[in-house]
Amino acid sequence: MSEEQVTVAQVPDISLQFDGKVTTDTRPGYSGFIVGAENLLEVVKSLRDEWGFDYLSSVTGVDYLPEGKMEVVYHLYRTIGGPALVLKVQVPRDEAVVPSLYDLFKSADWQEREAWDLLGIHFEGHPDLRRILTWEGFAGHPLRKDWKEAYFEEETKPYKSRWPEGQTGYIESNNPFHDNVQYPSGFDPDTWISAAEEALYASAKKIGRDEELHTDTVVVNLGPQHPSTHGVFRMVAALDGEQVVFLKPVVGYLHRNHEKIGERNTYLQNMPFTDRLDYVSSMSNNFGYALAVEKLMGIQPPERAEYIRVMMAELTRWMNHVFSFGFLWNDLGSYFTPMIYALEERELILDIFEAVSGSRMMCNYFRFGGVARDLPAGVLDKVKELVFERMPRRLDDIDKMLSTNEIVRNRCIGCGVLTAEMAINNGASGPNLRASGVPYDIRRADPYSIYDRLDFDVVVHYHGDVFDRYLTRLDEARQANRILQQVVRDIPEGPIMTGKPAYQVRVPAGESYGRVEAPKGELGFYIVSTGKPNPWRYHVRSPSFINLISLEDMCRGGKIADVVLNLGAVDIVLGEVDR
Amino acid sequence: MTGKGFLSMLFGVFKRFVMTYVEDFRKGKDRYYTAEGIESRRKADVDGIFTIQYPEEKLPVPEEFRFLPFLVYEEGENGEKDLRCTSCGICAKVCPPQCIWIVRTNDPVTGKPIPEPKEFYIDVDICMNCGLCAEYCPFDAIKMDHDYEIASYTREGNIYGIERLSKPLSYYSGIRPTNFAAEEIARQEKEAMKAAAKKPAAPVEGA
């Protein structure tokens, strides 16, 4: 980072190319390029094939209500590393139609569906543009700035009714219907049949039918409440015998519109809400959000805070991966005993989180420009005990119990293969991507915090099956351990906060995209500020959500029993998928 | 040999099973239902049974543990409660789920606000225990509690009023001794600075 090095991973000024079809985004605080909707496909295809931007990380929209514009924002990366190339397409709000990138990047699939669902942007050419997070009968597109929720009180927090004349009361009494459901006009819940659901079943039944033998596929719903789906999650599968010929995940059962809540919140208020995304690794979520806002504010946390942050993030990573081994065992049918082994290790780390932040899971520990409080006395010694003794030993135990176990090997090897091309095209990230032979780790590819000074390896395995995903996590946990050992050794004394702690931070107008290598993959926060106390747009690029796009590719052609295993190996948390 | 890996896993599980008894035998009765026993089961070198038998046993919570806010009051000489809260409204403004309602007191004669709350409500059903109110209170008047056993049968009464929220300073210094000590030192320093600043003719009033 320090010396000026010419890297391959620099963003070219593409406004000089493409015969003026691309212009630089000159709004203050913004970066990237604006391209016309009619030229989008051509430009993206060229960027992918000629410029090496082969990884479409994030697709989202921003509703610029005052200007009457809808903007679609694309973040493209090179899997060899480097910063993002940000592309934007501006269309009128009333007829927001943008060509779909589905044919170029399959990672656009769910993200475009999400943008359609929440913002009402129509992606032309998308083969399956259904709602994804809200239900089919939902009235309106909730992230549009003129959409109001059932309990709507005010555009932004803090609400005026709280102080100085606090009008206390139950929130539902604000609603004349005492009901938090909104229906479209003319909607009758008794007779309504979801057209999208019908279409989903029809397309599942269509595949694999043999007209001559009059055989039929069987359509099976796994979920939404199913003991082997890690939460409220549903898969519609069509089976030919035991073989899966069609599989579509259905998500959104835990949807709470985190992004709308985020846009109502002030910047600081949103910090505890990020804990609720991937509730297994809340510290990492804090990290990503803090980075995005700090980028906008242009501040840097002091050295000690950086070390504490990395320590917490790596403890989270270790814990998450060990947790995922427990679930792997569980999904293989060894019910809950090994899961409890994993939970034991997690408990000890949660003890540390609790001592540091005050809460075991909902840590809310990071602040803009540092962390909430210094490590209490004795915590560092506890961490040292863990990282030098218990954690490496436990990893070896797990390695011994799983890696040579014949049942694990027979079930996992060759199951749910995802090739490198598919993984990149599907936008898979984290261990899922690296298990397919793509050495792409944001801590190395686009370093943040102090990771460029730490000594660790990017773990990569090449078969892309469930077993390699497990091995990747195992090795990654070892690397996390290695990072932790360096961190506890080198952690300096000093302040933990840049500037004074303030409950209202001043964030200049502009946009920023902060991303971290969360345990599950690339966790990105896209924030647009207008200089007000609340973000204008707050988008989460959640790794679990986008990794699930690959699930269909993993399961197709395999046995139905392996679906459970594949789902477990993707390692999702529904709080983050459904947001 | 096929099956060796599988057997070694089974052996691992069996070893853990046996170890629970060995540990129990070695530590004897003190392992359960005693403070030392609980402490020994939370150490990094623990083997055997890990579980804390709640509610017979309870994990001691760390000082930073946060669960629902309460208002700190200082006890006067003849037992009157002097709330530290000045109803400045920062906690209500910083609260992420907006579960704090404050009614400010106005002087009946002049109509000017008086620095004490008339009413103070927290809807504990909505509170997300984030601790931001305690963190940003400039008067150390609202703090996070340690008492997590507040289950009730109905929602009624879950909007806590000023009575239910107020707890004495001695309670606060009891559950958070380190924080309390640090705050006291900061307060004394501040007062010393104020006193030093007051010596010249023009006193500068801060917050």
C-alpha cells in the first residue's frame, strides 16, 4: 500500500473508450461511470471479455425522487484483485426499464429480482422476474421513496413524538386498522391465487417429462419449515426418481426490509441493526458498515482500534467456520452431538464478545472512527489462552474426526460441484468461491484495515465440491488463528477512537461502497448520503443471498438427499438472506 | 484401511463421553452448583460437561453486559430521590428503535424547561438492548442493567414508567464498579477544571 506500485488492478478510465457512450460520473462525492441503458449490454460485455471485469458483485438501485430518476448501480470487479468499477444507468422513475444482465452474469439473477421487488425497476430480458423478498400480492415497491409503510410515522428518525412531549403508547394504536398488512386495491385474500407460485410449479413440472413413457417428475417442496433447512427457507425441487432435475429456492420468509429501516435510521442508529443481518457473525457486519461510512466521512480509526477490529473479525470467522462444521455433521445425519461440540467452542468466544461489547450475539461494538470501548481488563489474556492453546487444538480434533472419516468423504467428495467459471459467473464469494479454485479474498484483493500488514495465506482448493468447501473453511480457520496470534502479539496501546464520540455524525454527500471479507463471503454496504443525518440509500450486498444463486447449479443432477448437504455447505444465515 | 477414519471419529466421541465422567469424578461435588465450579467450566482448558444448569446455576455476567436501560438516581440525606436525568432528550434521539418517550418539565410560572423529566417511558418490548442511550448520555443518568429475568405473562405493563426505571446510584456502582470509578474520576476532573475556570471573573458555562 505504501510505495507506489503499478498494479494490473487499476480501474481504467473507460470514458475514453466506447465512443462516448460512457461518461464519468461528475457529481461531487460520486465516482464511476454513467452509461445509457441502450448501451449497457455492449459495454458490460466488453468490460467482461476485454477488460477482465469478470465478477459482477453488486446490482442495486437508488431512487432519486427529487430528480425523478431511478439509478441502477453495478459494481464490477476483477477476480485478480483491485478496486471496483462502478457503472450506473439512469432511467426515468416512472418507466424504469433497464436491460437485464442475466445472460452475461448469473449473479444478476437474484439481485435484479430484488431490485424489481423493492424498487420497481423492470429488467428487460430477465427470464424469471418475480418478486423475491416480499410476497406476490405486496402493494407497491417498498424502497421507493414515496412508499409508506403501515405504521408510517415520519420520514426519518428521531421521531418528533418522542421528545419533548413524549406521546407514549403502543405502536399499533397509530394505525387506524390495527393491522400491519397492506393489500393492493381489489385484493381478496380468500380467492387469490399467486400467479408466480403457479408458474413456479408449472416450470418445475415441465422439465424431465417423457411423453412416450408417460412418466412424470415429482415436485417436492423442501420447507419453508423443514428441520434440515437452516431457517425458514423453501426449495421447490422436481425429481426424476431420486435425481434432482430442477430446483428453485424461495426466500423472503424472514424479510423485514432492513434497507428501508436503514434509510429511516441515522447513521449511528443503524449500527445495531447490522448485527441482525448475519447474526452468527455480527462483528463482521459492524466492520463492513463502519468501513462504508468511514469512507464517506474520510476518517481513519487509530491503530489500536484497527487491531481490536481485526481481532474481533477473525474471532468471528473462526467461530463461524467451526459452527459450519457442526452443521455439516448435522446435515450428514449425525444429529446434534457434534453440533454441540462446535457450540462449545463458540461459547468461549461469545464470552469474550460479551465481556467486550456487552452482548453475546448482537454486539454493536464498532463506531465510526473506532470501537465503542477499550478491551476490559483480562480479556486479552483470555484471547491469548484461546488462540495459542485451545483453538488450534480443537481445529486439529475436528480435522482428525472429519477429514479422514469415510462417511464424510463418501458423502462430500464430488457432491455439489461448482466449477470456477460457474462460481465467478454466479457471483459466489467467500469459501464457496475459493473452494472452486479462485484465489479471491478481499483481504488480499482489495485490502482494508491492517490486513495488508498481516501475514496469512489465501486458502484455495480446486475441486469445488462440498468436501473442498469444508477443507477451505478448515484451512481458513487455521489462517484466522494465525492472524489472531499476530494481532494479540502486536496490539499497541493507544486511543480507540478518532475524534470525540458523537451521537450524530456528519457524513458529507456522496456515495461509498465498503466491503469486507465476512466469514460467509463478500459483505458490501452501498451508501448514498445527501449530507443529512440519515442515509438516502443503504444497500446490503449480502453474501448468503448471492451465494444461494449457485445452489441450483450445485444440486441439479444430484440426489435429493444431497440437497440438504449442499445447502449446508453454502453456509447461509437466513437473517442475511431475507434481510 | 476403510473404516479407520470412521472408527477414530467414534472413538473421539466416546472419549468425550468418558471424559465427562472422569472430570466429574476428579473435581467431585464442587464442579456443580458452586461459584468455583461454574468458573472452572468457563475456562479455556475445560473438559467434560460444559453446560451451566440454568436456573439452578447462573453464569455471572461481565461488567459490560447490557440488558434494558435504567435511570440512575442519587439518594438525598432524607431519602429523597434525585434523578440525574435532565430530560435533554439525547437518549430518545439516539435510540434506534425509538422506544424512549420523555416529557419535559416546564416551570409553571415562566414556562421555561426545568432539567428534570416529568415522565419517562421505555417500551421494553421494543428496546433492542443496544446500549446507545447509556453510551451517549452526557450526564451518566441512564445506564444498562444486568437483570435479565423480566419475563411476564402479558404485554401490559411492559411500557416502563419512571418508577420502574429508577434505581439508586449504589445499585449502579455495585453492578458496574469499574465504569463507575472511571466516571467518578472524570467527573471530579471536570469539576476541578470548572473551579479553575471560575476563578477568573468570567465563568464559562459548558453544557
